[in-house]
Amino acid sequence: MTILLNQPWPWYVAGPLIGLTVPALLILGNKHFGISSNLRHVCAICFPSNISYFKYDYKRELWNLFFVGGILLGGILSAWLLMEPGPVKVNPAFAEELAGYGITDFS
């Protein structure tokens, strides 16, 4: 399974998976998808005040906070489990171009 995850996915698989996530959430569950909207939820939870922008039922949007937590957890797990030991493999032509800029160490 990790071999499949370590390999680059073709554009015709990864592109639709990424691109159709937002419309699928909006059509199937009427859910607004976005990371920046979580800042509003966090402010409404942590700083309750009389600001009308933060007066809404944030408990209905907790799924979005779990989503961001999943992104964070997934990033940590992928960095830990899918890390490639050893130096980064770079195309020789690109290595020459980098050497022209003074970058010679790729480890």
C-alpha cells in the first residue's frame, strides 16, 4: 500500500479527486468547504462576544473543524510513515542548473 502512496499519481486520477471534492460536498451535504472558514468557527468558540458575525450556531459546523484536524493528523502521519530515507533524488539536468546557482547539497 505504501508503494502506491509513494508513487506520483497520474493527473487524470488525482485531478478529478481533488477538483470534485468541493462540489461533491456542496451538492451532497450542502456543506461549505474551506480551511479559512474554520478561523470564524474557532473565533466563535474561543471568543464569545456580541459581534454579530460570530453569533451563529457554530456547533453545526464542527465537522469542518474535524476535517482540519484530519488534515493536520494526515500531514503528520504521512511525514512520519512515508518519509523516504536518504538524499532527495533529483534529475541530473536540474542538479546541474542548481549547481549553477551554488546549490550542491541535496541531502
